[in-house]
Amino acid sequence: MESPVNIKKLAQLLNLSIATVSKALRDSHDIGQETKEKVIALAKELNYQPNPHASFLRKHNSKTIAVIIPEIANNYFTLAINGIESVADEKGYHVIIYLSHENVDREVAFSRHLHSGRADGILISVSSTTTDYTHLHDLQKKGLPIVFFDRVCEDFNTVKVTTDDYQSGYLATKHLIDQGCKRIAHLAISTSISIGNNRAKGYLQALQDHGVMTDESFLIECINNTVLDTELIKDLFLHIKPDGIFAAVERYAIICYEICEELGLNIPQDVKIISFSNIQTASLLNPSMSTITQPAFEIGREAATMLLKKLEKKNFELKDETIVIQSKLIPRKSTMM
Amino acid sequence: MESPVNIKKLAQLLNLSIATVSKALRDSHDIGQETKEKVIALAKELNYQPNPHASFLRKHNSKTIAVIIPEIANNYFTLAINGIESVADEKGYHVIIYLSHENVDREVAFSRHLHSGRADGILISVSSTTTDYTHLHDLQKKGLPIVFFDRVCEDFNTVKVTTDDYQSGYLATKHLIDQGCKRIAHLAISTSISIGNNRAKGYLQALQDHGVMTDESFLIECINNTVLDTELIKDLFLHIKPDGIFAAVERYAIICYEICEELGLNIPQDVKIISFSNIQTASLLNPSMSTITQPAFEIGREAATMLLKKLEKKNFELKDETIVIQSKLIPRKSTMM
DNA sequence: TTGAAAGCGCTAACAG
DNA sequence: CTGTTAGCGCTTTCAA
């Protein structure tokens, strides 16, 4: 167990004061060229790493951003993290990940914890059970910048990065109508969160605009519990007998595929399916699945870019705006005529 | 922007000394019961969160563990993170994630950075380009506990958590033989890393034990670049014409599915495919894919459990041992007779 | 049972 | 150009 190499040790070894070493390392203007070089050389040799906790105490930044997401075993969030990480890495920031598991209480607990200075800023995609945002407002009041992505809080005064959920919901539904569907169901995520609500609204509007019959029983609000959701969806198949399904989330579409197999229903002859999804194997499914694919990486990247701009630039403020990055509808066999 | 609530403020408000408040909060034996209660009540009321950076400086622990993995858009690592997070969360630890993108240089840079005290311990699955481990040994010398999972360094003096790669490779190959395959190829990950090497060895041994023909051209070492790997694998199909494929990694199997579609090859009639995989949709692929499914969540959980035991228990040491958690072979249509 | 004071590693204001 | 010094928020002797 080697002794730690800190600024004090460097100073001793070089016969300089601690302050001089500190300034040399930060390339301060008022240190001589040779001194700087000597310091930097020794620092490199000993693999000196400034202690981030100590410098936090002075500068009040930890060079860390917190990412709060509902789950990680999910292609969308995984790609978004890649996007976030790519910009954090460029700017020398570290990424701490918190998983809310779709549970507000956990989200609140994390938020509380973040009052401690562990992170300089927050990227969040709220859980499906979040309806009250005071935990996040408290954080913002404390001066912690927050940027929302994907599942945003629409009336929160900050930058929100999202995709065109309403428009995409509309297009997905329109696509099913164009393919001849008459009984189109929608598997929604909690309509109390932005994306769930917007996707459902797009669905309803498309139906209305094209005179397709519907009633509440065609719109199922799933609960993010595989067992219960499977029951709900099976009920839908048995009682409503839809000929078209628009799933707001990949997992629900997967459940549909499984149920169809179980019930001996043929996709797309008996029922056509389209889903929001970032699954890599959509084209290899049986049958290949039509998707609305979100620019997950770009959304993560954009959200992180905004947050880091706020952290790094003195005069940059997070405006109250929504940045929309378009999704793409990719038709495949699951919605073929 | 509210003023921060720190221990000093609590002390002022309560007319106590900072020291007393500190001790009361840590439930020290030499503080009066009523004093404790008053302190704790106010702390809760004001949502006091101890500053982790300040306490690090004294106690030299940050209640944070670092996880270094090759990539995150991967079902295996995603599940492992869930496992890791589940135990970190129980013990009040935070998880920082570093993505090496299969690049040793990044891994080395992260390791260097971790000399700073940012994390108390490290969980790592090494990149496929890592052959030298001095960056990790340096960390260990400094007193930072390291636990390997999945892609381990076999002769590193610490706990390694992994699955039975050799055995699974053997069984997968045996399964193909049992299904009548005569020309069995293996798509390996870098055989310079443990799991790649062990899976390949199991493959070779199974072939030998059952007298199945082979030569080097049947063992393709992929490079983790989709474009190049696709070329390599397409060459394999065109020139070697295997009738059985054992993929060491999900992504290679996916590429095989795509190539088969392109070349008009029929799975499983023309070629049978089995792969290590944690993909959720394996059973929905066309045809459903036989897999060796690793207990990813449990592996993450076990690795994190060992690391946290080391961090929390005074007398617990990380022994030089390998903990093996069994994988499961799930036969599906892609290897049907 | 409580409080005063030192110090963790670092930065920055100020002196020299 | 370099050094002295105070102090970030907290824990921890040690003294009262």
C-alpha cells in the first residue's frame, strides 16, 4: 500500500511551496516556465492525481453529473447513456447513475441526496409514477442545474430534450390506418407523464381525423409490471380483438408478440403491430417489427451538451425550452398489408 | 438559490457546537438522548445532507464504487449493472460508470484517474484489448480493492466472478454436434481475454472429444467492429460453409442472422446457430435462437457483494479465488434438427 | 455530556 | 515570480 502522492509531497520533493505547485499545475500565468515544467514532469512521473474531494471543498464543483433514469435494462436508456457519456468524457466529467426503478420514492430519495454536492448538475428522465416535482424544484432552487430528457416535466423552467412524441404517435396510428386497420388499440405508458400523454394524444387525434372507431377500452394504460401488463394485454386481445396495435414502449410490443404466439394469432394477418423501440433486433423478429425509432443517442448527447454548457460557461443559462429531435418510422413486416 | 444547510448552520440554530451536532448525527455514545433527538429532528426538517467531499477528506472513503465496463449498449452488462446497483443501493453506495469502449487506453486513463480517491473500490470487466494489467496492479498497490467480473484477469490476486465459460463452450458445441452438425465454426471474442479463451477452448475440446473435423479456419476471432466482423463472418459463410455456428457473443449471432437472410440461407436447415446471449427477444427471433444465457444479474450482484464486504468489514480480505456461477443452455429453433 | 481546535488536500487572496 | 495563510465542511482527539 503505497503512500498517496499529493500536492504537499510534490512541493517537498521540488523544494517549492504548496501554492506554487498548485498554480504550476493549473498553468497559472504567474509561474515561471521552468518551474512549471519541473512540476508537471514530476507530477506525471509520480502519477499525481488531484484529489477531487479537496478541490470540491474550495471550488464547489465535483466534475460529476448525475443521471437519474427509470431503468437501465432498456435499449433506449442505454443508448442515451452512451450519448451522455460521450460528451461528459470530452469535458472531463464523471457520470453517476441512479436507477429509480419507476418508483417516485426512490427518485425523491436520490434528489434529497443530491443536495450534498455529490454532483454539479442533473440529467433526468422521470419515473412513470412521478406526478409531483417539488423534489426537483428544491434541487433547482439550490442552484443545481437540471435538464430533462425523454420523459420531461413540461412546465419546469429549464431545457427539455425530447422527441416529437405527439407527431410520432399520430404517424404510427396513421400508418396502421393506411395498412387497413379498423380496430386500433394503443398500449400506453402512464399518461400522467409527458411522453405517455403525448403519444396517446397523437393516437387519438389520428383516429379522429380519419374517422376510425374507438372508445376507452381501446386505450390500455400499462403499469410496467410484466405479469400484470401481460394480463391486461391478453384481455385486450380476447375481448376487444384489435386488428392493429400501437405500443408506446418496446416491452409492450414484445408482450404482444408472445401473446400472439400463445393465442395462435398471426402477425400481421390477424393483427398488425408497431411500436416505439430502439431494439437492435427489430428486423430479425418473427415477423420483423415496424418501429418508431427514437434518436436516443442524440437525445442523450444534446441533453448532456446543454447541461455541461451551463456548468462550464459563465453566461450561459438554461432557457425554458423544449428541444425536439425527430423520431423515424421504419415500416417492416409486422404492419404489412 | 437557497443557502446551503451544513453542520455549522444546524449548530447555530440549535445553540450547540459543531462537534456535538456531528456526533449526534452519527449517533455517538457520548451525546445525551434529548440532544440527539433535537439535532436529528432539525436535520430532517432542513433536509440536511452531509457533504460527502468534506467527510472524504477526513475518513478517506467516498461511499462510491467505480464500475469499468467495455460498453453499455449490451444486455449482459446492463443486467450486471442492475445486480451491482441493487447491492450498492442497499449499502448506501453510489455507482460511477466508466465505459472503456473496448479500448485499453481509456481503461488505463480511468485507472489513473481513480488514484484520486474518487471511488473506494472498483468492479471491472476488462476490455478486449487489455493484455497488460499494470494499471490495475498499481491501483491495488494503492490499497484500492478490485473485483473482476465476467472478463477477468485470471492471475490477479483478488476475487473474480465469472461463469463457467469453458464448460458452456463445450456444451454449446456438443449441442451442435448432437444436432448433427459436422462443420462447426466458432465466432470468438479476442482469445487474449479470459472468457474468449475459455469459450474457444471448450469448443475445441468438444470437437476433439467427438471426433469432429476442424482447422484454424473454423475459428474466427472477431474484432468488435460491426463492419469488419460482418466481412469476416460473410467470408466464413462463403468459403467454409459451416453447418453449425457457436457465437461467443450475442452480437456475432445477430450478424449471422442478418447474413443468412442476405445469402438466402435457412436457419436451422442450412446452418444451426447457438450463442452466448442475454437478449430478451431470443425466443421471438426468426427462428427463435438457442442461447447460453449467463446469470448476468447474479454475477454483478456477487461481485458487488464481495467488494462491499471488503469495504465495510474490517477483517474481510478479498481472497485469490474465482467464483463461478453457472450459465444455462436454452435450446430453441435455431438448432433444431 | 459537550466544546475547542486541528487537520484532511486543495485553492486563492494577499504579501513579499 | 513565489510563498504565507485562511478556509471549504467535516470528523476526531483532547480538554473542560
